[in-house]
Amino acid sequence: MVRCCLRLCAVGGVDMARIELDLAHAYRPNPKQDSDFALLPLRMTFEDGGAYALLGPSGCGKTTLLNVMSGLLVPSQGSVRFDGRDVTRQSPQARNIAQVFQFPVIYDTMTVAENLAFPLRNRKVSKEQIAKRVGEIAEMLEMSGQLNQRAAGLSADAKQKISLGRGLVRSDVSAVLFDEPLTVIDPHLKWQLRRKLKQIHHELKLTLIYVTHDQVEALTFADQVVVMTRGRAVQVGSAADLFERPSHTFVGHFIGSPGMNFLPVQARGGMVHVADVALPLSPGRTLLDGELKLGVRPEYVELVPPGTAGALPVKVSRVQDVGTHLMLSADIAGQTLKVRLSSDAAPYLPGDTVHVQLMGEHTCFYRNEEIVP
Ligand SMILES: Nc1ncnc2c1ncn2[C@@H]1O[C@H](COP(=O)(O)OP(=O)(O)OP(=O)(O)O)[C@@H](O)[C@H]1O
Ligand SMILES: [Mg+2]
């Protein structure tokens, strides 16, 4: 604790860490197969001051990964390093981590101000500093008017805002970890708080790691998103990386609404065979022969006049008006292809044949679910 206080004074409160993981975790002893692991072997680095999200469906291992980083959980294999120091067996306190959970963790008998001040009091920060910092955080969370109210009487939303505030009040932490912190918050406030967190990240330059299963939440909050499925981190990237070049078919499916189209194709002699039609590869593109999946986002499928080079005829099955655009579904070799069209596109009807261009600069190919470079 003494060391922290000294550092706080010495470097103006900034005490973040570069977090390196090289580990795996199984809750059961003697794991043998992949499904025994909550986290399969992974190596990952979280840089100082970054805004990260861990994104994936329920049960994929997000909380396990977060708890391994905070020190609530010791991984069954491997290590956690902060700035090169091995902290694998250190507690969250010793690692200097703040963590915000899904449900409020606050003291009902204390006032809002006392709750916010608590993590600082524990660290023997001066009264003046505490008052200043509590004031700043309350203002950011728009709770300045409630500072002297007891927490007991507040709504669930307000209590969770206090939890967020307690996580953010110390500027000397290695990182602040959030585990789906906006679950109990109503949708409008959720949107506001998400923006607030982003703004706080800009102002305080803290390392923030945010768990969510909501892609919009992850992509708006984080600079780098870790996409997880079944204990595996399948891609780490910016919103653009995940959208433009999903490195795994899971990322293609999971990111976007709807997700990427995938079609089974065969690469043969420099051509791609889709449903008995041979399509030429884009200039400069080469592929080894074999069975592949072609991935193309609905946004990048183009409708083209019949007879255009590489045009593939497909049958329209449905056209939905989704407000800002139209979503056309078409059948192709027993699969559904989604095509995003502008609202003023020609009025296609189910049963019509249209021609699509699948091969473009945004088209990706996958072998064993992994992208082919
Ligand atoms: N304490 C535990 N003991 C045994 N198995 C656990 C424990 N905690 C989690 N698991 C299992 O580990 C896997 C990953 O769980 P984890 O809670 O990390 O997922 P998650 O991505 O956070 O899910 P959610 O979105 O539902 O919170 C799941 O199969 C889960 O059942
Ligand atoms: Mg969880």
C-alpha cells in the first residue's frame, strides 16, 4: 500500500500496466479434451491505456478470462504478467485492479459520496484529494445532486452507477475490469453510460477491459475487441478488422447483423466453383485447390446485370424492409444468401431471378473455419 501511495504522488496517479497472458484454465482437474477447458491455451497482451472488450456468447469464457486477469482466479496452467512481473498468484488488491460486476456492490448504509470515496479512503489518500476526485466522478456520472443521499433509497440504475464510479474513482489502478456492468441499466441510460465510459477512457487514459455479449456495446466502447467462442479467443481486432477480415468463420457470423454469408465452394485451376458456376478470382488473388468456404458480407454482395463477368444467378426468396435499407434473401445451392440493398432499389419479388457478384476485394475464403491468407 505504501508503494502505491508513493507512486500516486510521484507520477500524478497514473500506474497502469501492460498485461500479458500465456495460460489456459480448466475448472475440473486433469483436463483431457478441448471441452474440459473453460479457456484453451491463449497468449495475449493488453497494452497500457487501451480500451478493450471481451465479446462472445454465454459460456464462452469471458468471465473466466476477466477473473484470471484480476486475480480472483488462478489459472490452472501458465502465467499472468503485469509489466513483466509474474502476478499469477497475486490477489486483485496486490495487482491493484478495480473490478465492476454485473450487479451493484455498494454499501447501502453509506451515502453516495462515502461509497465513491471508499476505495480512496482505503488507500489513505488525503481528504482534499478525495473530495476533488469524488466530485469529478459524480459529475461524470451525473450524480452530483445525490452525493449526500443514502444508497439504500436509490434505484437499481443509480446503485450500479455508484458501482461504476467506485471502479473508476482511483486513477492509480493497473486496470479497471467490467463484467457486463450495464445489464441492470435501462436501455436509454445504457447508451448514455456507454458513451460516458468512452469519454472517461479518453480523459483518464486508464486501461479498461469490458466484458459483454453485445457486439454493439463492444464495438462502440473498445478500440480492440477480443472475440471469444468455446474457450477460445478467435480474433483480436478493431471494429473494422472484425468486419472486413474476420479471421475465423465464427467472427463473420457473430459480427454484423445479419452476419457474413458463407457458401461451400471449390477452388480448382484458379477458378472458384459455386453451385456449378466457375467464377474467376480477383486479379492477383491465388488459392490452393480444395474445398473452401467463401465468406462475403451482405453489404458487399452486388447485384449486376445478367451477362456481367462473374455474375451468378440466384432466386429471390424474400425481401424485407428494415427501415434504413432492404434485406434481400436468395437461394443458392440450398443455402440462403443475404444481400443488403438501398431502400430505393428495384422492387424485387420472391421467385425473381437476380444476378449477384460474389467476388470482390472484400470476399474472404476459409479452410477449416480459419481464413486463407
Ligand atoms: N466456478 C465454476 N466451476 C465450474 N465451471 C465453471 C465455473 N465458472 C464457469 N464455469 C464454466 O466455464 C465455462 C465458461 O464460463 P464463463 O462464466 O467464463 O463464461 P461467460 O462467457 O462469462 O458466460 P456468460 O456470458 O453467461 O457470463 C462455462 O462452460 C461455465 O459453465
Ligand atoms: Mg460471464
